[in-house]
Amino acid sequence: MGNNYTSGSGMSGNSSSFVSRREMRATNTTGALPVISTGRTYASSFDIEELIASLHELFALDRQTASQQDSTRCGICYMHFSVSSLVYREEEGFYVCKNCERTLGKQKLPMLRRQQKQQ
């Protein structure tokens, strides 16, 4: 069986060879997942700081654009753009920026809620 449990009457036999099931579960490592090395090195804190700074700039620009009267969000990436730079997809009912439009191509993407079309 591979553990220290002896079959038979349990406690009436040699008690030093008897190990409770609870102790076996607590010390048995067969249930543990093996440590897998992916070979990847993770980004240094400097890279993460650059990413955070980049995102901070992007969101500051987005807030600035959002404060303009003629701006609305892209229905895909949710970034704000001027309405004149967005395309309204009538069938799906949302605005899409140039980058998202290029990515979507002719693919249809139904939305739960339609964006109101700006005049």
C-alpha cells in the first residue's frame, strides 16, 4: 500500500507502525501539484513602472478627450474619441475606432445595449 498503515486489527498490533489516516493525509505529498518551471523570466519592477506610467498617460489623454463635447467611447476598447473619428456600425449599434474597426473587419459583433448615435 506504500504507507505506514498496517492491515489487521490496527491499535492491537504494533502501535509504532500504525499511523492515523489524518496524519498520512497531512504528511503525504502525493496530492501536491508539482512545481513547473516555465523558463520565463518575469518583468522587472522597472518594466512594470514603465507600464504604469504609460497607462497613466493613456488614461489622462482619455479623460482629456472625454471632456470634449463631441466625444464618445469606442464600443470595443472603451477609449474616448471625437465622434468624427469614429464609425457608427448601424447593424450592431455602436461606435468603433479605426484600430478596432481594422481588427474587427467585416465580422459582426452583437451588443447587448446599443450606443445612441450622435447627430
